[in-house]
Amino acid sequence: MKFKIKRDSEVVVISGEHKGKKGKVLRVLRDSQRVLVEGVNVRKKCLKKSQENPKGGMIETEMPIHYSNVMLAGAKVSGAKKGIERSKER
């Protein structure tokens, strides 16, 4: 399957809990058809104490979302919004 969404491209979430949020693609997981988007689907994760992290604690990390729930940001997004507004006026 060919993906149009590439790393470092700007995307908009079009469905789900984070609908409307924009972000940069950090990573594309082709085998599971998911993408990591900066600032979207952030979860807290507990860390045990270790030499790298002597205090332990909580960190916030992005979790992947399905690529069908995102759309490339740009002219197509603004055009789609204009089309919706026009259809409401009629």
C-alpha cells in the first residue's frame, strides 16, 4: 500500500477524539498503518527508577493513530471548508 503521508509533513486529524488538531508527523509505521503525530494522542507513561532516570516518574509520550484518521494540511483543507460553507448557503 502506498502512503501519501510522509515524515515531517503537516497533517490535520479528521476524526476521533483529537479531531481538528494539527501536527507534524514524527514517524510512519507502515506495517500497522499508523502514524505518530506531534502533540496528538498524548498518554502518560510510568517509568521505574533506573540509572538513566534515578527518580522514576511519569512522562508524556505520543501514541500512534491510524493513518485514515489524518489528512495532509494545506490547500485541500481550506478548499474543503469553503465547499462546506457554500453548500450551507444554498
